[in-house]
Amino acid sequence: MSSWQYVSVEQDDFTAVITMNKPPANALSKDMIQELGSAVEQIMEDDSVRAVVLHGEGRFFAAGADIKEFTEIKHGSEFADLARDGQRIFRQIETAQKPVIAAIHGAALGGGLELAMACHMRIACENAKLGLPELNLGLVPGFAGTQRLPKLVGRPRAMEMLLTGQPLTAAEAEAWGLVNRTVPEGAHLDEAKKLAEAAAGKSVRSVQAVMELLQNAETDPIERGQEKEAVQFGDVFETKDAKEGITAFLEKRKPSFNQR
């Protein structure tokens, strides 16, 4: 797999691991965000990859945007363009047909949490801090934090997080539904890989269908969503994997999936 200046990608069986490495805090500079976009695009085009884990090297997952870069921006329109670039790339992650799992340690703050929220699942170390402190700087989130957070934790809790700027502990984030689960310090990457491997072991076509249906469920009326589910149910039934899964169940053996 390729590597860039701040991002590297390694493959372990059917799982790709994206590592952010921009010491000391993995600040999300414009260059790092662009590299993340390139890495995700490459992975999504690689049929040998079925699940993705995203994590940060060093002390943090990602402690926020690169604030020093902000001082180089002179006009609000440039700032808006920076936000749009990040939003586009994070949306690319969110709409991917392969599951992307954030493995969080240390801190996921500001843009770091916005990146984690764009992933489909989140595993966090017990001592991790997660928050959107932009209002402490007189700013607002720019990478769709105000849009994704209320969908995950509800509007009142999103309001509290945003207006106070106070980060959540990992335990609070789990209780609020912001992360799937918390794990002991240092176990985040292994736990995320286990989750990725479980997803990668399923039928590729079934996973793609579920990813698409869950994405549609956020915007479609239930009647439309039900019809799309029925259509997918029928389409998936025609695949070799469905026939293999049913046969394996009846024969009481483990199915051999991913024949498409």
C-alpha cells in the first residue's frame, strides 16, 4: 500500500489500516486532510480491502485542526473553502461502502472528533477525551461537526458539548452513544481490528447493501426505506454468497463468503 507525508496505509489480510502521523498532535492540516482523501479513495477502489481502521500515531488520535494554518488565512471565503474541502473528504468516508472504524486514544478534539464521527464506528481508550472546543477560540466547527453530532448524541447533548466546549470522557462518550465501546489503554487498535475483521468476513455484497441502506435511513421516509430494503433483500438473495450462506447453515458449517 502507498504512503504519503503524513498518512500511511498498510494491509493486514482484508483490513486496511490508515495511520495519521503528524507529530506532536496529528493536527489536521490541509495537506493531511488531502492525503486522507487520497488514501481513502485508493482503498475504496481496492477489492482486496473489505474494512478499514483509522488511527493516529503517537499520543493522540487527532487533537484538532492545525490552528497555526489558520493564521495564514486572510479572508472568510478562504476559511469557508477549507471547511468545504474537509467536509467533502469526510463525507467520502461516511458514504463509503466499506466500514471505516476509528480507533481513538489520547484526544479526538475539534476536527479530530469530526473525522472520527465521519467513520462508521468508534472504539475509544478509557482515558480518551472527545470534544468540539471550537467556541473556546471564537470559532465554530467547520467539518460538519454541527451536523453529525446531534445525530449521534441528540440535539440537547450536542448543544451542551458545543456551547460549553468541554470534552467528554470516554465513558461519557460511550454512555451518550458517541463511541461504540471503551477499552483499556492501548487496546484500541486491536479492538478496532477485531471489529474490522468481523465485518470483513461477511459477504461483500451484503455489507455493501447494509452500508447503503443505513445511509438512506438517515434521510428517507420509512416507507421508501422499507421498499429499498425489500429490493436489496431480493437482489442479495440472487448472489452466490446468499446461496452459500443458506447451504452452510443447513450443513452446520462456516460459510465461505465473498464470492460476489
